[in-house]
Amino acid sequence: MIHRHMAEALKSPLLVRLSERVVLARFESMKIYSALAAVRGLLERGTIRPGHTLVDSSSGIYAYALALACHRYGTRCHIVASTTVDTTTLAQLEILGATVEQVAPSEDLKLDQKLRVARVKEILAERPDAHWMRQYHDRIHCAGYHEIAGKLAAALPAGRPLTVVGGVGSGASTGGLAERLRDRLADVRLVGVQPFGSVTFGSEDHHDPEAIIAGIGSSIPFDNVRHDLYDTVHWLDFTHAMAGTVALLREHAVFAGLSTGAAHLVARWEARREPGRLHLVIGADTGHRYVPRVFARHKEAPDPAGLRPTEIGSLAELAMPWSVMAWDRATYDHGHDQDHDHEKDHEKERTA
């Protein structure tokens, strides 16, 4: 197939069998699917037009995906970037035509995220023609994952119970995949992976000093996270995620990011407990931005064969470095976040 644009060529995952019970869906950059579908949908609805500026904040993966989608469909792109965005990504964004600004450096990821949201609001006030993509809260970002779910269902062995394992992040990816896969397959479990310190599944009181698992946790609530889709949740610290990431390259020659490594470690453990199920690991991106902090330190990575989670029955028992709990598709009220509420109010004003 000859593609019309590089984004179309990059969006589809490669399926790699890691074992009899585990298959990896390895994306070049997973959010390309989401961004392409979202921008296309907004254009079709008339919400935006070619030449409009699309704005959002990002820790890296989504910024690249949105810049590609804007390049593909002829819209402008402005990114409020996290301090974790590396120089390679920044250079690509700028060459693709996106304008990029980074918030002030901060060792506190929660402060970093809040600063980015605040800056987006300032930009919207300054530029009324700009459209806020709201990747964390607008359900349009699930559309691309619904599309890829159909292709994955057709490619995977028929009739075998399936467990999807991946980072929770904004909720659109693993949640969107599970929603559509459950429409097509009889037995689909969803296992979510979280870093300690994320509010999404209640680990905000646990501090991991090395946590850089960008894209799978959050310091603010996300509307796109549907807690009632998840059967099991795992919380991992940086060292365990690094162990899974290094092992993935060492054992399977797969160079992938830290969230993929965390999901890989979780899937190994889940597959031993449920040998009759096929486990699909969602590999969100490549490992390039993790070279200094992860791959260059590969000798420090523990052997994953000796790692086991603490099985807990409630969030009160949550403990580092690795915990697992049956979530059983329960809802979750993580309380009200002031910045999140202000963000929702602002969007209501814009769409009124």
C-alpha cells in the first residue's frame, strides 16, 4: 500500500509474539491513530477548518502525533510542552510546523502539568480562533482506538480469551481498545498499569523519586478514564518499569518506551497466572527518549524473573514498589480537583 502521508504509514502497530501467551502491539507512536481520527472528525463536523490552530499540552507522544495530524490535514499546531520533552522531539515538532513552548522547569510533575494547563487557558484567551484539543477529556480521542481495535481483533487468534495490558494514561487508548474489543470478542479483560503518584487510581500519596513514566499516570483527574472498564490495576515504580523495558530489548530485541516495559513486566506475571488467555501488551512508543535515564543504565535493571507484586485488597494497602489489585470494573471518585473543574468550566464557556 502506498500511503498519502507519513502519519498514515506510521500509525499502525507491528504485532510481535513474545511468548505463547503474550503478543506485543508495538506502535511507532500510538497516539498518531488518535490524533488523526480526532482532527479528521473535527474537520468533518465543521468544528475546525484548515488553517485553524489546534492547541494542547503534552509530555511528548501526543505532541508529535498532533503535529503530524495537523501537517496531514493543513491545520496549525501549538504545543505547551512538558519539561520532559526531549530535544529530538522538540526539533521534529518545530520542523513539522508546530510552535512549541515549554513551561518553566520543575522537578514536580504535578506542578509541571498544572502549569501547562494554566498556559493553555492563557493562549485560548489570547487567540479566540484556537481550538483546545483536550486530549484528556474529549471522547473524540477514543475514535482512533475504536478503529484499531477492529483490526487487532481480526489479526489475533479467534476464540481465545484476551487480556489487554497497557498504561492507563489519558484513558483513551486502553479504554477505547477495550470498549470496541468487547463488542467484537466474547471474553476481554483489561489490565491497567499506573505509576505511583498518579491520582487516576488513587496512588497520589506514594512518591517515587525517579518516576518519569510519562503518559501512563496523571496529577489531575482525566474525564476520558473510565474506571469501570478495568478488571485489574498494577502500580509499578521506576525500577520495575526499567526492568521490564530492558528485558524487552534484551530478550526480544524490541526497543520500546518505559510504559511498554512496565506493561511487559505486568503481562509476564498475568500470563503465568492465566495461562489459557492471550495477553496483548500495548507498546505506545519507541525507546529513544528514554536512552539517558533507562537504557544507558541497563546494568542497574533487576532481573524481572525475580520480581513479584504485592497483592492487595484495597487502596489502603497500596505499597511500593509493585502492587496489584482486582479492580473488578468498579467506578471511582477521586474527589474534585480545582484545576480540573476550572478547565471544564472554561470549555463550557467556549462551547456555549
